[in-house]
Amino acid sequence: MDLSYTPEEETFRLELRSHLERSVPRDEPPEDLDAEFEWMCAFQRRMHEGGWVGIHWPRAYGGRDATPMQQAIFAEEMARVRAPQFPNRVGINNVGPTLMHFGTEEQRRRFMPGILSADEIWCQLYSEPGAGSDLAALRTRAELDGDDWVVSGQKVWTSYAQHARWAILLARTDPDARKHRGISYFIVDMRSPGIEIRPLRQLTGASEFNEVFLDNVRVPRSNLIGKPNEGWQLTQVTLAHERGTNYAIKEQVLMRIEVDELVEEARRRGATADPRTRQRLAQLFLETEIMRFMNLQMLTRLGQGITPGAETSIVKTFFADLSQAIGDAGTALLGPHAQLVRGSRHAVAGGRFVLHQMFSRAASIAGGTNEIQKNIIAQRMLGLPRD
Ligand SMILES: Cc1cc2nc3c(=O)[nH]c(=O)nc-3n(C[C@H](O)[C@H](O)[C@H](O)COP(=O)(O)OP(=O)(O)OC[C@H]3O[C@@H](n4cnc5c(N)ncnc54)[C@H](O)[C@@H]3O)c2cc1C
């Protein structure tokens, strides 16, 4: 494992840093959710002006052909300055790579530029009330009628559907085929007649995700990606790109910042006099460092051209458990006021720790639950029987 950076990588980091200094908002995010979304879009646009959105995309489509190491540096620097996340992350991480693999040239030229500039926001219509971990059980149907597919069904947990102009959608196009076989992959105009979006209120008070109802929604034939009934194959590519290694790197840096702040806050409040508190803080620090080493190991493999396999499931479960442990420690160690949210005059650290605690519950669900990751580890790494 070589942990040093090349001169080109150092230059890359400095250029990025200087663009970030000019682009990261100096003000707090607005309380109003629509205004907060626009605040994030404005940040993405400023980053795009410098060519710093979708850096892993090919240059021909507005990216930088960034190497795994450059992507890691990008994730580190974004976390270091606590940059807001890009609101079009479904477009950047999921749609772009899927179109690169399976889209037509016409689809790429039409849809890819608007993703980077945040002019067209995307959402992902995959999960359904009866199809989450077992996604291939999905029941939304699409039937061909002339030059259109007609789609009906219900989706759920759709992040940013209320802001999205376009969606990628999975629907069953051959009900008689085996469940993984009869699925197709579509691009859907979220302004089409027959789409109803109902926001879901989360524990944090925000409504990032939604239920989406589709009632005879017409989707032109030209908006099918790949071939009919072969959507499952495309889905595997989309999901492989959904998070990527850079996600774990960014999260590790953020968790390290949070542990440092927690230690500082606990020290200021005299909580570190308790040996159990010291043990708990030391354990969190230690696990955050373990995650850094896991990421470095993953990066080394990527640098050697090895595609990560089931070991990403170890990183994912480790990250989810650690993120929740940090959130729980924040409210447990800093006294009752640590449970107050932003806006309260007595909130500790602006209510950041309790917000983290609430949001961290999603870490063991989104992108494949902990139980599913453990099934993958058991089957693929330990050779144990399928569940
Ligand atoms: C923050 C967030 C954002 C999301 N955004 C989107 C989005 O934009 N678009 C989208 O389509 N979806 C989105 N999702 C949905 C997400 O993909 C699903 O929540 C996830 O796949 C789990 O599915 P489920 O919620 O239906 O749970 P289920 O699959 O019903 O699981 C329920 C419980 O059963 C366990 N379980 C299920 N099967 C097994 C098994 N075989 N062995 C052992 N245990 C099992 C699970 O681990 C879980 O604890 C989002 C979720 C979150 C939390």
C-alpha cells in the first residue's frame, strides 16, 4: 500500500481546494425545505462552473475521467469543508454511469448535460411497498400501446421526487417471465399526467422522500434504456455505482470530524472525568481509524484495477454501525440538552449531534440493509448456504 500522493494528485487537490473555497456556502442552510434544496442546487452549479461535478464521468460528457485516487481526494476535500451534498446525486452517481453503459448516444446527449448543471434533477423509482430488499418482486407494470409504454403502480421512499424533472424507473414488462427476467428500465418525465407525489415526513422533520403513484403514465418508446425485459442487468450496474468507494471516504472524514467535536464538547462539559466516557470516546476514535484503513485498502485494490466485490458489504455494515454509535454517544454523553434540535436556544452544538443520531438510522437501511449485507458476506465470503 503506497500512501503518498503524486505531484499531479497534489495539484489536483490544491485546484479543488481553491474552487471549494469560492463555492462552499458561507451561510447556514435555510430552514424551509424548498429553499434548502435551491441552496444545494446553487452550490452544485458553482462547482459545475469549475468542472467539479461528476468528475468520474468521461471528459466527452463533461467529466474529468478522474482516477480512483482523484475521486478519493475529491471526497476527502468535500468532507473536510463540510460541503453540502450535490442534490442531483441520483443523476450523477446512478443515471450517468447507466447511460454510459447501456444508453443510446441520443439519450446520453439529451440527458447527461442537465445532470451536471443541476438544471434537471433526477430521482430513482425503484422501491415499492412490497419490494425493497427483494427488489425483483416489484409489481409496477408497463405495457406497450402504440409508440408508448403505459405504466401503473406505486413506488415508495423516492428521494427528491418532489424536485425531480426526470426519473429512472423499473417496471414489470413480462408478467409470465421469472421475476428477475421480465423487468424493464425506463426514463420517466416526472411532469407526465398520471403521476402523483406524496411527501413522507421523516424522523428529522424533513420530507426528503416520497410515495409516488403512477396511473396509466405514458412513456415514449425512446425512453426505454437497453432492451425490454433486460432491466435487471442494468439495475446491477446502477446499484454498483450508487455509492462507490468515495462515499465511504467522505463519510469517514465526516465521522472523524464529528468524533473530534464530540471529544471537545465532552471535555468542555467535564464529561471526560468519567472513565466510561473516556472508554467510549476512545472506542469511537479507534473504529473511525479502522474505517480509514479499510478505505485505503479498497483504494489500493481499485488502483490495481481490482473491482471491489463482497468486501464492500463489510465497509457498509461497519460504517452504518459506527455512524449510529457516534450519534448515540453524542446525545448520551453531552447531557439532556444534547437532545434539543436546531432553533432551540439551549441546543448543544446547534442540535447537530441529535440530528446525526436521527439521520444515522437510515445508514443501516439505504443502499441495502445490514441484514442483506450480512447475507452477502455469509454467502459469498464464507460460502454459507443461501437464506
Ligand atoms: C434515506 C433513504 C433514501 C432512500 N431513497 C430511495 C430512492 O430514492 N429510491 C428508491 O427506490 N428507494 C429508496 N430507498 C429505499 C431503500 O432502497 C429501501 O428502504 C431498502 O432497499 C430496504 O427495503 P425496505 O425498506 O422495503 O425493507 P424490507 O426489504 O421490507 O426489509 C425489512 C426488514 O427485513 C429485513 N430483511 C429483508 N429481507 C431479508 C433477508 N432476506 N434476510 C434477512 N433480513 C431481511 C431487512 O434487513 C429489514 O430489517 C431509500 C431508503 C432510505 C432509508
